[in-house]
Amino acid sequence: MAKFDVAVTVRLQSEVNDPQGLTIQSAVSTLGFCGISNVRAGKVIEFQIDASSIDHAKQTVEQLSNNLLSNPVIEDFEYDISIATSDTS
Amino acid sequence: MKACVLVFPGSNCDRDSYHALNVAAGFETQYRWHEETDLSGFDLIVVPGGFSYGDHLRSGAIARYAPVMKGVSEEASKGTPILGICNGFQILLEAGILPGAMLRNTQVSFRHQWVTLRTETTSTPFTSNIDRSCLLRMPIAHGEGNYFASKDITEQLQHNDQIVFRYCDSEGNATDSSNPNGSVSNIAGICNATRNVLGMMPHPERASELVLGGTDGSLLWGSLAEGL
């Protein structure tokens, strides 16, 4: 068994309107920052997972992301996975 | 008529719904806790509004996996009328019992106000007794009520007569300014293909007695009672 660090990033699909991103964009302009466009907001979910191999870990991460962490109707996800640097359990 | 109101951790319209069904509509009503799985024997199941599981992750995302949703799915397939109000609608969407998803309101803010609704179809057990020429008034109270579905799904909903309520102005026109949250096609409520599951963002249970400011919500209870 090995322990892996995982960070799943969930974003609204590009064709889905993003009210949060638009609001942040508006604040960016109000604050006077120039040249910043196409702001999109998402979320990152971090966790650790025990698995016999990185492939098994990836399989579980993808199932979890499809079934719970993201809503495939409106969101896409991607993830980073690496051998855990510290065991915080 | 026997009704039940589901209760999740974080539901906060469960008592309003119970009161509306029990007192205003005169239905024999019971609560059903989220850990139960058998919902058989009821003529109506209400998935109430609120903030189930704190709305964490996405509204309804955690509640859809509660044990009681097994019973909801079973009863949905058996044809039992199921009404999801506000967070209840969000839960039914997350569970895939109804198509589409909810986004944050386009204004990002929480919207709480009375809205005007146009009934788009009377071919459901919830709206069979409603005169389509009369507009309805009900309150909304939500931060994520911006209904989204792909163009294909929206066209399919329209084609199959599954759009049940639309936000509209006082003349019955579904305009941008009468759309309180940015919902695609001004959609306020939809039903499933077999027409026994209705999800809606407005709160009929908060418009079931004059003292609350309106009774249009009772038209749904009347339709359900007459259908039995």
C-alpha cells in the first residue's frame, strides 16, 4: 500500500455561464487592474488516498470525481496525483 | 391523502411544508428522516427546501446520496407524485431524477422575493386543477436557482411539455427582467418524462394561506387531491 496526495480541480464547463467568475472580473476592473480577462472560478478538493498502485488510486479518484466531486452536467475536473510527502492522518 | 415530508440535516422548509400539507391542504402528513429507505404507502412525497448538508460542494450534492433517496427513486419509478421545492429541486437534479443542473444566480446574490409564474402545462398531477390563464404568485428564496440545461435538453423539455412553470411579468410575458436568477428559458419548474416528479424553485408551501400573503400554492395541493 502506498499513500498518494491528490488535488482535484473542478471547473464549470467552458460553455456554462459562470456568475462567480463574472463578479470577480467586475471587481478586478473596479480595482483598476488592467489586462485581466476571462476570469473563471472553480474549486480545488485535496485529499490523501491509500492504494496498491498509482493506477488503482487514479481509478478511484476518477470515480469519486465523476460521482460526487463534480456534476458532469455543468462541470469538468482534472487532478494532480503524487506520492504523499507527509502522512497527515 | 397521505403525504410525507423528507428531513435532511439542514432542511429548513420541512416544517413549512408539513404545516401547508397538514393544515392548509388537510393531508395526513408525516416526516421521513433522511436515513430511512422505505417511502411506500404515500400519495405524495415532498423533498423540501433548505440547505441540506450545508449546501457544501454543490446544493444537493451530498443529499442525493442519503439513504432516503433510494426510496425516492423507487417511488419515482412507481409513479408516486414527488415534489421537490427549492433545495428539493436541486437534490432531484443532482440525483438525475430530473434533467439539468443549478448554477449560482446570475446576480450572485441570494434572491428572496415574490415572483409571478406562468403555468405552462396542466398535464401533471400537480397542476391539473390550475387555470392556465391565471398567473400565480409565490415566493422564491435561493442563491443557486439559475436552472441550466444544454440546448438539446431544453428543446427536449419544451417538446415533451415538461416545462411546468416559467417566471414572467404581470402580463404573462417571460421576459429577462422577470427572470430572477438567470434560468435558461425563464424555467421555474420542470417535470420528468412520466410527469409524476416536479421540481420547482418557488415555494408553494409559503403561499398556501392568506396570512402568508397568498394562496396560489394551494392550487397544487388541490390538483393533487382531486387527482386521487
